[in-house]
Amino acid sequence: VNEIATDPKLRAVVLRGNGIDFCHGRDPKGPGGPPPSNAFDLHGKVFSKILDVYKAFRECPAPIVAVVQGKALGFGCALVGGSDVAIASDGARFALPEMGHGIAPTLAMSALAKVAPKTVANMVYSMEEIDAHTALAVGLVSQVVGADQLDCTLNALLSKLSGYDVAAIQTIKRFLATGPQLDPGTMSDLAGYTLATVATRPK
């Protein structure tokens, strides 16, 4: 993602699974080698690599578009949560099964900050799957379509993005990352000055 993000003409990054499911999560056995000897070692060998993925998603100037079919579990669910747009098939399922392995899924939860907190809590504690329409209702995905409509829905979005100004696309991503966290007055000021800056930039 970091390498792709250097393309000055980048308008979108598409993330999708290669199979009947989107992603079953990370390998619970870990990276191999000697086990970490302390918290610092564990964070460096395992956790920082996962958090770096979420950071790369946030810092990519173009939107990350997840296309989800089948199951998105654990890290896979977090990848969907960390994306900017998520198109899911009506058969997609999402779950956070980490507690069953004795793992508190705080890393995945950090990528699900835009999802309704009570839904995240229930997913963590119950480990039950939620369906695509529930995921849409709680803000985990953007759109639900039939499985046979995934490709044409994605292509329609990419076609529109290809005709937009790159600076406008990047500005929208930055504004969505910052604006909603501000008080209404500050958000309004940011909106106005941001648009004025983009509209008057040299082309």
C-alpha cells in the first residue's frame, strides 16, 4: 500500500479476497521463530506489523475500496473496517473470533473505530457473525449488493473515480478522517478553508 501510495495519479486502491471468502484473519501461530520474551519484543515482532497495515490504509492518499465476499474474520474484518469504502455481497459475514483463542482483539478494534461501539463490543464478546445488512446498518460496510453484482458495482465506482480530480479525491479522504471529530464550528471552518485552498491551487 505504501508503494502504491506514491503514485501521483492514484485515485483508488482495491482490496479483495482471492477465493470464496474475503479473509479468514492472520495465522494464529504467528510469524514463527523463537517466541517473544517480553511485551516490547511481542509488539515489535507481531503487533506492529498489523498496526502498520492499518496505518498504511489511513495514510494512503486515495481511498481504499474493499470488495467483500464470503467471510471476513478477525484481521479480515479489521481490513474492511479500515477501508474507506466497502462493497459487500449479500452473503458476506463478519466476525471477531479472537476471544475464543484467548486474545483480546484490541488491534482489530482499533481499525473499527467508525463502527457502532455496542456492535463491536457484542461481536467481540459473543464472537457471533453478523450478516452484510447488519454490517451496513452499523457502518462496517458502505453498500450491499448481490454476489453477481460485485464486479459491476466496483467498476461503476472506479469509472466515476477515474473522472474526478485527484486533489479532490485526496481532500475528501483527509476531511473525512479529521472533520467529523471536530466540533461543528471548527468543522465548518475546516470545510471552507479546505475547499478554498483546493479550488484556488495552481493547476
